[in-house]
Amino acid sequence: MLIVKALHISLVVAWFAGLFYLPRIFVNLAMVPADSPAEHDRLLLMAGKLFKFMTPLGILAVLLGLWLWFGFGFAGGWLHAKTFLVALLVAYHVHCGIVLKRFQRGANARSHVWFRFYNEMPVLVLFAVVFLAVLKPF
């Protein structure tokens, strides 16, 4: 089980790297001047490749987390709270895919300022998940 735990932690770290960086690309996309199609296309390419790379990492992180949950038989309110937060992260990941599609269609209506705030959400969830997993407060 320690191997599964180590893989889970590594995959979560890699997934979070994508969750932190993809919205940062959205900030840059929202700031691209209309007369810079090459920059716009380059950022879209980066965002698309990152999303395709981070999606399997997230799936594997969640699956290994479930394996740990059912393998160890953890119980307690902290785990249910953590599971809820992971579900929020999965929804955030899916929403990032929707935002990416909007950018690809040229239909983004959000400002770079909005994306700067959007970019902070996974940081807050990360802190909450780590504290729940380490402290197991309830």
C-alpha cells in the first residue's frame, strides 16, 4: 500500500501543477492583443497540450486515492470532506476544459482579472485537503 500511496501523492502533485498552470495560460490568453494571432495560437497550443497531459494524471490520482480509501478502510468526517473537495477539483478540471474550448472557438468573455482569481481556487482547495489529510480534525 505504501507504493500506492507514493504514486497517489506523486500524481496529485503532477495534476496540481497542471491545475495551477493552465488557468495561468488563460490569464495570458485573455491579455493577448487582437493583432497577435501567432501568440494567441501558441498559447492555445500550450493550453491544449497541457490539458491533454494533466487529464490522465488527475484520473489516476483519483483512482489511486479511491484505492487507498477502500484498501485502508479509512473512515471519518475528514475523509468525506476531503472527498467533497476532490470532487470540486474534478469539476474545476472539467470547467478548465470548457474554458479552453471557449478560447479555441474565440468565444471567451472573461477578463484576465477574472482568470487571475479563477487561478487561485485550486490553491485554496489544496491547503484544505492537506490540512484535512494531515490533521484529520473530525
